[in-house]
Amino acid sequence: MVVLRDVSKVFKTGKTRVTAVDAVDLTVRRGEIFAIIGYSGAGKSTLVRLINGLEPVTSGTLTVDGRTISGASESELRSVRTDIGMIFQQFNLMNSKTVAGNVAFPLKVAGWPRERRAARVKELLEFVGLESKAKNYPDQLSGGQKQRVGIARALATQPNLLLADESTSALDPETTEEVLRLLTRVNKELGITVVVITHEMDVVSTIADRVAVMEEGRVVEEGPVYDVFSNPRTAPARRFVSTAVKTLPTGDAAAKLKRRHPGYLVNVEIKDQTPVGSVLSHIGQRGVSFNIVQGGLETLQGRTYGTLTLELTGEITAIDAVVEQLKTVTTVKEVRA
Ligand SMILES: Nc1ncnc2c1ncn2[C@@H]1O[C@H](COP(=O)(O)OP(=O)(O)OP(=O)(O)O)[C@@H](O)[C@H]1O
């Protein structure tokens, strides 16, 4: 659906050059929800602006739905853009127009006749659950309602692709969930491919099928959400995981934990089907006991991942034997202050 091959974007201001997107290879498949996650300045927004042709690529090739964006003329880009819907963090609604007027606007621009426009607006407002607000103005709506109007407007011209740039970053957790549920319906019920740009791990774990992690303009990890976050290989991916679940305690956190729990502290990784429980159920036979002192488990795509920190007490040689046994079923790390 969206294919980037060796795509770079360099901004030049005076003598400074900023490589906002650096040699990115990426494929978003038709019908999936694909997330691009990264911290501020990683290049996510620039990547979106390349995909919808708002910025030209500096090098590389970019195609959307088989049509080449890189090097396309402005009129070709206009036609591609009608197949791409876009929603924004600040909603970008027109305050002087009613909800219905906002949703109708792209249809007007695309030259739809009045009657078809009215029918389409009604259908869209029903889909996002805002038919009763058609005559209201944006400033009479909550943030979540505004974003639902944004989604209705983005879907007006029946795009194949929806780009959501930090679409929930201005919303509280409950409203975020409501908007994410709507994006999932857009994907599942309407068959629209959705690309979500975010700096929030929760957004990715709630709705995405696959994820790309960006850092300094590069895609540093990419794959199914479970694979990337249950086994993060790069520093930014590990940092995102640690915002969702408690990972190996280090520094002060580890020192405090060790003061409270004088036994031998180990952190064990838990994944789907990891038989840590069956190892622990037998350690009493070695004279070792365990205490769960900290941890966090999450479900991603219906599968478990996370870590538990265990305090092991008993004879040191017996503890060593238990740690060796745990190592045969999972990754085990000693907690060090
Ligand atoms: N028009 C521009 N001119 C010059 N530099 C730019 C321009 N747009 C973006 N940049 C730079 O490119 C880099 C990536 O910015 P971008 O906005 O794409 O990151 P981001 O991951 O979306 O971050 P944020 O979430 O803060 O917007 C930054 O260093 C930014 O300063």
C-alpha cells in the first residue's frame, strides 16, 4: 500500500542541513494498522508529509497504492491526496463551520453535488456517532468529539489510506481509547489501511498490527507489534517497553529494592508459554523459596510479555542451581544496584 525505498529527506536552512528522514525502507501492507513510533524529533511527521506528498523526497522512491509520489507533479499529487485521509493532533477543524459543514468541505472541494454531499455527511456522522451534533460548531464539542469529526472529514472522499498524526496526543486516556476504537472500526469495517504516528506505546499496543520504531530519521526496528516489543533490540524500543511494563530495575530503583529485599534478586522475562511457573513450583525441593517483589505483564496482540523480579532465598549453591534452571526456559538477569 505504501512502499518507501531508501527514502531520505534533508532540510537545508542556510548552512545547516537536517536529515529528518534517513534512508528509510518501509512497507505498509494493504488492510493493516501500521504504527510509526518515536520520540520527538525522530522524523515521524516528516515521514507522513512525504507519504501524502506535502514535502518532496530528497532521494529514494515512494509509492502509495501503486502510484509514485516521489517526483510526481502537483496535479498528480492532488489526485493521490484524494485517496489519502489525514487526521491531526489539534484536529484542524474550521471553527466558523458547523460539524456538517466541516465534513462536507472536502466533498465540496472534490465537486460532489449538494444532494450527494448531504447524504454522505449523514452517513459519515452516523458512522462516528455524531449525527446529533451536525449543526453544532467545533468549539461546542469535547476533544474526543472533535477528533471524531476529524475522522469523518478524513473519510469523506472514501480514501484507501488514513494517516493519523499524533491523533490522540491531546486527549485523556478514556477519550484516547474511544478514538482508537473508532480507528479500529475504520480499519476493520471499511477496510481502510491506517498509519498511526505516535510517541505513545499504549496507542501501538492497543491497535497496531505492525510497528516501525524511528530514531534520528532512521527506522531502527520494524515488525509485528508483539515481536518488536516482547524482544526489543534497540534503546528506543526498550524505552517504550519500559513505559508499559516494569523492566529490569537499575540504579536507584534497584538499590531501594535490594534494601527492602535482602535475598538474591533476579529479573525473569515472561513471554507467552514461558514455563517459569513450572520451574518455580519445584524450587522448594532444593530448599529455595521465592517472593515476587516487582513486575509487570501486558498483553499484546493477545499474547503475554513482561518481566517479574523475584527474591530467592536459601543456600547460595541451591539458588545458583535454580537460576541455571530458570535460564533454560527464559532470560534471567541479576538485579544490580
Ligand atoms: N521544515 C523543516 N525545516 C527544517 N527542519 C525541519 C523541518 N521539519 C522538520 N525538521 C527537522 O527534522 C527533524 C524531524 O522532525 P519531525 O517533526 O519529523 O519529527 P517528529 O518525530 O515528528 O517529532 P515531533 O513529534 O516533535 O513533531 C527535526 O530535527 C526537525 O527539527
